[in-house]
Amino acid sequence: MSLRPIPDQDSQQFWDACKAHRLVAQTCRRCERPQFPPGPRCRSCRADEFTWSRLPETATLYSWVVIHHAVIDEFRREAPYVAAMVDVVPGVRMPTKLVGCSDVDSLFAGMQLTVEFVDDPAGFTLHNYRPVAEERSLAG
Amino acid sequence: MTWQHHRQAAITGVGRTLFSKESGRSVLDLAVEAGLSAIEDSGLDVAEVDGVLTYALNDSVYTQAVATSLGLPSLGFYSNIDGGGNICVSTVLQAAMLVSSGVANNVLVYRAMNGRSGHRLGGTGNVGMFRADGEAQYTMPFGWMSYPQYIAMAARRHMIKYGTTSEDFGRVAVIQRAHAARNERAMMRAPLTLEDHQGSRIIADPLRLFDICLESDGACAVVVSRADRAKDLPNIPVHVLGGVLGGGPANGYGLDGFFMTDDMADCYAADVADQLWSASGVGPRDVDVASIYDCFTYSVLTQLEGFGFVKPGEAAGWIASGGIDLDGDVAVNTNGGMLSEAYIHGLNGVIEMVDQLRGDCGDRQRAGAEVALATGFGVTTGCAVVLAR
């Protein structure tokens, strides 16, 4: 269980895509810049027509917090856990949770990550990230 | 928003309640006590107060209730501002704008809260306040949902960008506790060592318990008057030289969101510093004492850098060499700050600056203090006022 994200008209398509295990970015039809979070206008050129472009599965670690003191029960059971910000493509930096990192001392800025969707029993899907294993990154 | 004041407005009175973990009183009662105390300190008649301002995060009482309780005969202007650290000291700036523009003559500014026994800002014990909508739909579902957790993300970037360490954060807490030992109002006065800091439990790595401000019950208030009225009042007028409330681009879709900013290591101060110093007619070298908003130790470092006391990345070394001590280049958070005095959301720091400029700080007095800075921090947005006697 996690805390359910409450979509709005600007974000519905983002969360719908997550449910289908696709990570997408709201992308301006005019200047073609992707942006996150989605909003009513392109923050670069103020256009209001968008496409939803598929993002790569990979990302790099921008910053992270190892949360020892969780503030609600849902997360207290999980603590310590790692909240993170990851760079997906230029213009798209996302908050997320890192999974599969037993040694938090080995985390570093720029670390290669890959998205991992997790379906919550309550009917929504979150986009977690997992460090790319050494052998996988060598294999390309 | 920037504004040059030219000494047209002054803080003429200050008041505060006892700071505690459990006041046992209503927030309105606290607000009225601090307000009356500030008005009495100013030497004004209560009936001369014709403006009331406050700020809150769903945890306070409305200005109308305070004006009613004080029995103000008329209310010329009031405003209940939604915000916390990011806008806190800008209420003093707004009061100064009101009196210098003639909208009001004497404005009462207060912040009142049962921040420990009532509504706790971090949400502990108040599960219902966590609703993952708006900007929070992208953060809270991942368990990233309280202020220490949010700000730790920025603190980590400061470490990555500049090599800052947990010990560097800890030195801020240690210095401020030493200041608090000289402040009878401070909630935390027992000596704190760097070892104590390093041994304190990790809350949101890289932040430890002693990197995080207190939670407090209490109220603070100040009265801002026209300068021509202030000169006939009993206290030394503390003039508002200038102020700022703002930030750079992409301040988020929430009240205080910051994850959209391009570089999370540096804060609003770097964006607004030029405006502040140009509006005030002074620079960081002129500042004797400062209340640097210290919701977290990290916030102090990044604001000192952003406002130009030192270059980006150099605050840690400067602090370690005594730069912010009582007799350092600038005495910072001489009351112990919100890490050690109390968490009254930045307004207690403004009062400390007034006390310093009046020369009322006893054995924690900065000798010859003439110019003070008080700031409020919200990562990508924030505020500051420059005060002078």
C-alpha cells in the first residue's frame, strides 16, 4: 500500500500511462520540449497543445534521501527507504522511490537507473527506479 | 517583488509569549497576548493600530479575530497570508509598504501557533493532512512527504556540488546552541557538541535530529509604524531599509514546491540578493547581525552563500573559522534560532534583530549592532528584510 496519487485534468494521462507501464512526458506540439510535471501550458513557449511522448526506461540519479523517520504508517513499515530525484531526459526530472539498493552508501549522483512499475492493490501504478546492475550496464 | 523603503517605516514595538511545548491556551489567546505586548512596548494607544497582518499554514487564527479581541475601533487593512518560511519576514515588508503608502498608520504583524501541542507542521499524528493531490501527487505516493524529507533532498545536492558534510551542517547547530545558552527564553539551552550532533539519530539522511528545528507553542508580534510617528515614541526606531519576496524561475505548482528548480543545491537567496542589497542601500559587509531562517542547518549555509556573505560552497569553511559567531564577521541567529530558541516561523528572529539593534540583548549583544538582516526560506522562493537603527 502506498498513498494514492490524486490525478487532475492536467496529469490524468500521465497516470493512465503509468498504469499501462509506460512512462510518458507531456510534450509541446509547437516547441517539442517535454515537461514534468504536466501543466496547462508549455512552460517554455506557452502553447497549449501537447502530445504524450514515451520516455526511455533509463534515468540517472540526481539526489536522494534515506528516510528513517516515516510520518505515516504506510511508510513506517518500509523505513528506511530511499526517496530520490532522477533525471530522465533534459526537462524531465522526477521524484521517485529507489528500490533494490541494499547498500545506500554506494549510491552516487549520476548512477544509472531503470524504471520499475509497481501495481498497487488499490488500483494505481507507481514508477519506482532500480539501480542498473553492473553486468547489465556492461552488456549495454 | 522588491521595494526600497528609504526609512519611511520602522518597527516600534515587539512582543512575544512564553515559548513551550504545550501552552495549554488557545492560539487566539497567544496571538492577543503577543499583540498587546507589542503595542504596549511601542507606546502607542491600542486604538492607533489600524492594520493587522498574519501568515499561517492552516494552523493559526484570523486577523479579524485578533482585531476583534483587541477591541480595535476600526480596521483599515488586514490580510491573512498563506505561507510559512517562504513569506514570513515579508509580512514586515508588507506592513512597511502599507504605512509608507498611507493605507495604514500602525500595523500589527503576528504569528501564533500551538505548533507542538496542536497542529504539527510535519504532520506527525495527523494522517489526514496528507493528500497526494496538486504537486504532492508526484511526491507523497513515494513516501516523500514532510519538510525534513523534502529539504534533505536539497541538502544532499549541496553536499554533491560543494563537498559539504554532515559535520558542516552540525557546526551551525552547535554555534546556535551556544548562543541559546545566553538566551533565557530559549527552549534548548543545554550545551551541544559536534559529537552530540553526529550521534543524534538520522531522520532523513543526510539530516539528523539536531539539523532540524524545534516544534513550539507560542506567538510573536511586531508593530510597524510610519517613521515620522516612530521618532516620537519611546523606543529606538528600527527602520526598514528594504526588502524582497521572490525567487527565480520554476517555483513549482504548490505552495512551496521546489523539485522543478534547475539546480537544487542553491536557494532563492542567490536569485534575490542583488535586488535586496540594491533596495536597501547596504551590502552583506555592512550587516552586523542576521536572523537566517533555520528550519534546517542546511538552510543557513545556502542562504549565507546566496546573499553574498561568502561565495557559493564557502559557507562551511567560513562557519568553521568563526565567521558567524557573536564576534565573527556577522553574528547569526544570536537567540539560538529556531533550532534552539523556538519555532515561531521566523518572526522570533525578527524580534531578536530588533532587540539587537536596540542594544537590549545583554550578554549575547553584538557590540555596536547597527544593521540587521532577517530572512525567510522556502528553497526556490523566500524573503528578506534589512533593518537598521
